[in-house]
Amino acid sequence: MRLLRPAAAAAIGLMLLAGCSKGGGGANTASAGGAAQAPASGPDVAIQAADMPRPKAGLWETATTTNGSGPELHKFCESGKPVSLPANMGQGCQSFTFKRSFLGAFVIDAACAEGPVATRMHMTISGDFNSSYTSDGEAAILTQGHPASSFTTHAVSHWIGPCPPGMAPED
């Protein structure tokens, strides 16, 4: 599975444009080790990308709004495999973290800078990942000599059923 396709694609794309995929800088700051369980209460727990949720295999439909615009609908098949990110994701970023909140939500934060461009991203993902999940993201891009630009996304995904014949998972 690519990281929550439609909603995350825009945020991650903007981070890549801001230099997160270029060499140098820090790497993923999440702690090493196995899967972290969310505590009943207390602070967030650092996790690895592999600890992110695995949406149920099958056909999913996502309605995504960006900056409050009308929803865009996307259908895609999932295999149920764990999240996979590009190997160089987070390079060039001063911070790139994955956390599990004490309420069970997954949180991704990144701060990247390369030359005159700096980007910050925050995304929260929650749901049962068998029938539905929701993601909310915020990203801001600061380019030296230009006004800051930012956007927000909200995506709601629902499992529809098995993938139709001929439609392969988008892992």
C-alpha cells in the first residue's frame, strides 16, 4: 500500500518538491524496534513506517477534499500489505516522524528544508482500516522571497468489496 493514496500523495509530493528526497539532512527519527502499541493514556509513541496500518485487502473508495473544495473520488485496490514508502523518503528532512497517539490515531510529521524552500507537514490517520479510515493533513511551503502557501486535506475511505477482475492492487 502506498501511504493513504490520494490524501497523502499531495502532501508527500510537496515535501519531495521541497527537498526531502535529496541527499543530506536527517533521517526518520522514529525509534527502532518492533510495533508499538498505543498506551491507554499518555504521550504518543514513536513507531516505524512498517507499524503503520494495513487497510483490508480489496476495493476502496476515497473522497478527498483539499482546502475545502468539493470531493474528488478515487477507487483503488489494496493487497493488505504494510505501508511502503520510497527508500529515500525523509532524506533531507530535519525531522520525519511516525507516531501512534494514545487514542489510537497514526500521526506523521515532517519538516524539510533545501535551499530557499522549507516545508512542514502534519497528517493524522484514524479508523478501523477494515471498513473505513479518515485522514487529515496540513502542509505549508515557505519559499524565500514568496508568500507562504499552505493547504489542508481531508479524506474518507470506505471498503467496497473484493477487487474486480483485472484490477490489481496498487502496492
